[in-house]
Amino acid sequence: FLLQGGGPSLLIDPMFSEICAPLPFPSLRRKVAPPCKIADLPEIDAILLTHAHYDHLDLPTLRKLGTDTRIVIAEGHAPWLRGKGFSRVEELAWHDSTEISPGIRVTATPAQHFTARTPFDRNHAHWCGWLVEGAGCKLWHVGDSGYCPVFAEIGRRYGPIDFGMIPIGTYLPRRIMRPMHMNPEEAVRVFLESRCRRAVAMHWGTFQLTDEPMGEPPILLEKALREHAVAPGLFLVPEVGGHWQVMPADFP
């Protein structure tokens, strides 16, 4: 996601590579082209990274954006990124915050997931979501997460949230994926419990990472939204490259 408003331009988990893996496995080639080229992006003031999985922390993309670009990441990853040549890295623990620019603050929010780059570094660092506050609005990127009680806590602590980015894919088989990835019905529960005013669905349809058909998540999301009586237009399934304007709740 590219977030713009209140001054800075932020990227969350930018991923422009063709394959989300350390080796060129054909099965992990992207199914949908990026919405633009890196050269088309505005000047980026900071990159927010949720964790180190290859579909979220893409070293080729980060290097093209510039090793001197400010990076904010979940705690435990900064030494590794500095060792890769990135000079402006800041890590945050859950509920800690940092100011990106005057009036724009980001906070690491809890999630239930894991992180690794190799078979030997699983959970040597942490993972998170990102709450971005400024210009009278709150935007929240959930990060990767299984469904858990923390989302009701986030709603109590940070809600209402003006705009959420909520994952709906990578959930089958459930006996394996349930602790780390929510399904569409759980995503609707997260939407409600976190007190989002609006949201878009993410983390589906670009890479075939798990067993569900590529087109299934939005179909099940629509069904869950009806079952939970969520009004049409509040939780959207965007196309890659979609854009939205987020205004404060009290804007006339």
C-alpha cells in the first residue's frame, strides 16, 4: 500500500518482484502485475515492514527504493537489515510509536503470526500491524495474522479506525493455517471488533501460497458480510492499483 496525506508518502510491505521466494520457484511467481513501476512512485519518506517473509520484505524492491530510505519494522529485524546495507532502520515493539513527520505517527499493533527467512531463524524477530495516525484520520494495516482476541483489544485501545487493510486469503488447509492466517469470515469479525469505519481486503490473489482457489476469498467475504449484516460498500474487495480517499469522521 502507498499512503499519502498530511505531508509524507509511506509504503507498507512493498513487493515488486516476480517471485516471493529465495529461489525462482515457478509456483511462487506472481499472478497479477504490480500497479505501477517503482520509478512511477513519488518520493518515499518511510517504508513500514510488518515482518520478514518474502512476500512482505522484498530485498530487491527495498534496494531499488534506496538503502538510505527510512525503514520502520517490527522489533528484532534491524540488525539484519543494517547488515544488508540499509542505513536508516528503526524497530518497534507492539504498541510503541514513532513520528514519521510532524503530526504523522505510526504505532506497531499486535498480531498472531510468525517470521522467518530461512529454516534456521524462525521467530528470531517479531511481526506486527501498523496504525498510521495523522491529518485527523487513523489508518490500520493488520499485517499477517490469524484470528485472535487481540483485535477486540485493538478496537478498544485505538478505535474507531477510519480505514482498515485486512487480509482475507492464504487460509487453507485450516489445520495448518488457522494460527497464522484468517479466513474471510474471520476477517469480517476483525473488521467489526477493531471498530473500522471502512476497510479493503488484502493478501489474496497475487501469489498462490496455499490451497484455496485464487478467486475464492472475495466470494466467501461477500457471504460473511451479508451474514454479519455489514452494509454494502464498507468492506471492499479492490483490484490491484485501486485507490481511496479517507476523510476524518467529522468531515462535513
